Amino acid sequence: MRTRAKGLLAAVVALTASALMFLASPASAATLTEVTNFGTNPSNLRMHLYVPDNVQARPGLLVALHWCTGTGPVFHRDTQFAQLADRHGFIVIYPTANRSSQCFDVYTQQALTRGGGSDPVGIRSMVGYVQSRYNVDPNRIFAAGMSSGAMMTNVLLALYPDVFRAGAAFAGVPYTCFRTTGGSEWSTECANGQIIRTPQQWGDAVRNAYPGYTGPRPRMQLWHGTNDDALRYPNFTEEIKQWTNVHGLNQTPVFTDSPGSGQTRTRYGGTGGQAPVEAISMQGVGHNLPINATEAIRFFGLNAAPPTSPPPSSPPPGGSTTRYEAEASPAVCTGTIDSNWSGYSGSGFCNGGNAAGAYAQFAVNAPAAGTATLRVRFANGVTTARPASLIVNGATVQTPSFEGTGAWSTWMTKTLTVTLNAGGNTIRLNPTTANGLPNIDYLEITTSS
Ligand code: GCU
Ligand code: CA
């Protein structure tokens, strides 16, 4: 504890000073807002959200993670991510750790387990919350952090390769390096650079975090100062071993250059600006390295024009069918947007919190008042049916029950008939038992002419 407090606090003071010096341009335009009740949050993290005024129609999303003793608002103030969000239209989440050290949990077994609890689960919920409200591009979700936040970036990319497309870790350590027993928040051995493993061992740690996962692995950008006295320099090499191995690469760079004074940049698995692994070593720099937000955003591709999105749909003509995905705004999912069970349409599904009242809500259009046919696509992998109130424009009109479908990847469609108003309508599925809703893929509406 004492080592950390001394080492990292000193680092933060220096970092804050240098960051303030190079923030010449005015603070970003939109305001940072706190979000509560964003979903499962086992360790009571706080969540601050930065949505730029010119947010894209299908925005990218960045989780920006503070150092020990830091907070989300301080990280927002002292880094350039929000200004870059103003420029490029992406959204930033700033989580705040809620323990006296203000370090993220990167050391308990829960935190190092996918869905295991603690901070990573809360951060995953924050991402789901934003996905359910802002039509986030699932292929442009990233994490970046400094020190404790860099360690967490390694953890998040290991646990949730299906969520994060890339990360940037400024002065971090590999996933599982900081594991402790008996509740200690500090691994002296790891911090001191004494945990040395083979690429295979580090890679196995990541693969074992999500057994059976066969999808793409997140790209990783790693930064470290050679004189880091808090999380010593050998951790840089260990991180390179881990992420190159995860990508099936060896540790010989295919590209080397010097993008700045004292900097050596190596790339693995590709020579271009978005290689699977990119590592920047900073000669003579200590733990308080400058957070080069611009370079992280470039590596993510968040500085590029967004992929072209289809024009917004107009109200359907009579007799037509419109599908409303549960994962896409303006739908609301009281829970997380997941994609871990196959067979869904769109980019994922709503995994409602397992609680009565953890609803999924759709905003739908009807060309004229009258009867409409709803089809709710759902999966319920347990044998107990999950009942819910069907609430149309605030009134409960039916209580459908969603039977077991045999597996979470087996989807079924339930057909319901309701009366809608002309124009906008709100349709909510509100679970009435503690199991919550089944996973909800979409709502389709057919209006008769
Ligand atoms: C599992 C499953 C989820 C589902 C949940 C539930 O955790 O992976 O997709 O939503 O069970 O019981 O609601
Ligand atoms: Ca659920």
C-alpha cells in the first residue's frame, strides 16, 4: 500500500501539471454528466458520460480509465479525450473506482473472471447502457487508461473480446499479472517487474478468460517509460508477449520507427497504423508518461469518418412490417446489450436485469390508429417461463409469458395483437417476476392498412 501511495501519488501530481500545461485549447463544449442506475454494478462504480454536441448518428464509444487516486471527472479534465470526442463525434465513458485507494480492481479473482463481478462487470454495464441509448457502432468500442486504468484496459480486453475492438494502455501490466490473494490491492511482485512468463503462458491466461471464444481479438497499443518506478518497465515486454501471443504472432516486430524524441515504436502483425499490436517505449520517462490521446484515437480509428449509416426509417406504410432492434436507440434496455449468444438479428440483444421491472422498451411508429401485430423475438435458456406486462403507451394491455426456448441461443417469436395510436407509440415489456425478461432480440410490428 505504502509503495503504491507514494509512487503513484507523486506520478499523478506530475502528470496533472504536465497535462494542464498542454491543454491550451478551451475545455470541451458539452458537459460531463453522471449516470446512475446503469445496470449491474457490484462494486458501486460511478459513471460519468461525455456525449459531444455533434455526436455521430452511429458513434464510436471509448471507456477512459483513471489512475489510482484519480476519478472519472479528473481524468476527463486532465486528458484530451473529450476534446477529441468534440472533434470526431464519439462518446466517452469515465468510470470512477469506489474504494479508498481509488484504484480499479485488477487483482481479485472476481475482477479477473468474465462476468465474475467487481469493477469489470460495472464497466461492462456502462457500455451496455450507452449502447442501448446512443445507437453505438459495436465495431467501434474501445478502452484506454493510465496506470491503474491501463491495467484495467488489459483486463477488459481479456475478459470482453466480444465488446472491445482495441485498447490503449499507458503504463500498465498484463492481464492477471496483478492477481493477489487475501484481498491485497497491490502486487509488489508484478509492480516491480518480477513476474516474467512465456508468451504462451500470458496468451493462455487471456484465452482461459473466455473459453470457447473464437471471434476476433482486440488490437492493443502499449505505452511505457523505461524509468517507470511504479509499474516497472519489464511489464511492457510482458504485455507485448501477451497480446502478440493472443493474436498468434511472434515477438519480432515487423516495423520499427521513432515517432517522437526518445520514442521507439514497434508493430507486430502489421506495418500500418492499425497493426494488431503496437508498442511505444519512451526512453528515460518515468511512470508519469504523457497520455497521447491523439495517438490512441488514431490507433482506434475514431478519428476517421464513420461508416455510412442507412437513413432513418420513416413511418411504414399500411400493411408493412418494421423491425425494431432491442439493442439500438431509441429502444431502452434495462440491463446490458449482449452478443454472447448467437442467432440474434442486428448487433446484439437486450439482456434485461434479472429483476421485476427491468424492462425493454421500444419506440414504434404506426401510420394510422388501429390494430397492429407485434412479434417479439426472444430466448429463454431456463425452464421457467418469464411473464411480463405488455405496456402500450403507459397502459398494461396483456401479460404474455415467455416460455423456455431450450437454450439461450435458441430464439423464438411470440405474436401479440395490440392497438396503436397514429404516429409514435411506446411499447414496454415489463417483467413481473424476479427472473426478469428473457433475452429480447427485437420487436417487429405489422400494421394493417
Ligand atoms: C445467463 C445468460 C444471459 C441471460 C441470463 C438470465 O446469464 O447468459 O444471456 O440473460 O442468464 O437468466 O437472464
Ligand atoms: Ca437476463
